[in-house]
Amino acid sequence: NAGVTQTPKFQVLKTGQSMTLQCAQDMNHEYMSWYRQDPGMGLRLIHYSVGAGITDQGEVPNGYNVSRSTTEDFPLRLLSAAPSQTSVYFCASRDRDRGRIGRPGELFFGEGSRLTVL
Amino acid sequence: RKEVEQDPGPFNVPEGATVAFNCTYSNSASQSFFWYRQDCRKEPKLLMSVYSSGNEDGRFTAQLNRASQYISLLIRDSKLSDSATYLCVVSRPLSNDYKLSFGAGTTVTVRA
């Protein structure tokens, strides 16, 4: 069982370039999300999706786009890379609770993508 | 003010020692609490959920203090393999899901 798969693991970009981080999960989770992790800060939510065709902004959405055409895939697009987007990016998925247990289920993370923008 | 705050550490402890650390949260609407573990340059993984009455999982004990708005994690009989960063995660309900807030993590280093 692969879980959450992210690619690429490492990427170096020049300022102004665009790229897409890929994320796929095989657990049939409705909820998928993208976080960035920077030193001294908690994981910060970029965008999330509660199901195919539905996306919403998190805390730090500027400079990023997402789409959710299938349950399995949730790509993150950097439109015009900036040095401030140098970070480690994590894709994560979980079941939606829908009131069954009254709290969010376990969040499963991909292995991370280390992005450097020069 | 950050929604979740943790002492970054590092906590350097010898094998076999007990180590404990806290996490404070600011939003009183928070309802669910978790500890995630993150090894160096790896992804976070769920360590344990935190229940109102406190709970144990082997050598790990989690406590919740709603009045003072903090949760704690205690590790007994520390092993070298416990060296990691421990992330506190706090959840509160939204209209259609939950908002999860992450602390920056507490680093624990267990030495031989």
C-alpha cells in the first residue's frame, strides 16, 4: 500500500519559473492538503480539498494554485517561483469524519518535496 | 499570537531517562489534540491522540488540561530511537471539516 506519494523529492528553480508538485494517494481519502514547513514554524496549510472538484485556500495560499479533478490526485502549482517559496512541502490526506467520531482522522503525509528557489 | 506554541528544545536526555514537555494552545474552541512525531528530514507521523482523561501508549503518556489550555507528552525509559521532533496538533471544528493547527515542534535527542 503506497499511501501518499509526492514527486519530485528535490527541485531547484530560478525566480520566475513555474512548476507542479505532484501528489497522489491510494487510500480513497476525500480530504487532501498541502503544507509548507519552514524552520521555527509549524506546518502551514497552503490549500486543501474536501473532495473531487472542491478546493479551498488555507493560511498561505498566495503564489500557489491547486486543482482536484480526481479523488486520488492533488497537484500544487507554483505560478512564478520566488525565493520566499523555498521550503519543504508536504502533501497529506485523511478520511473526512462526517461526524462519525467527532474528530479528524489520522493525517497521512507524503515524504516531502524540498524546493529551493534561487 | 501563534495558535499553538511549543518549547523548541532541544531536550538532551540520556537513555533510560524520563522527558516531558508541553504544548499550549490559544483557541478555547479547540476540541481534539494529537502528537505527531517527525524524524529528521522525514514526514510527520501520528504518535497518539490525546483524550480528556489522559492516555498511555507504552512508554508514552499524553495529558490534556483544558482549563489551562495545554497538552503534555511524557516519555519514560527513553530509547535512542525516540530522538525526533514531536509536533503538537490542535483541531477545532469548521462548518464542513476541521482546522488543524501545528506547533513548530519540540526536539528530543536521546544519547547513549
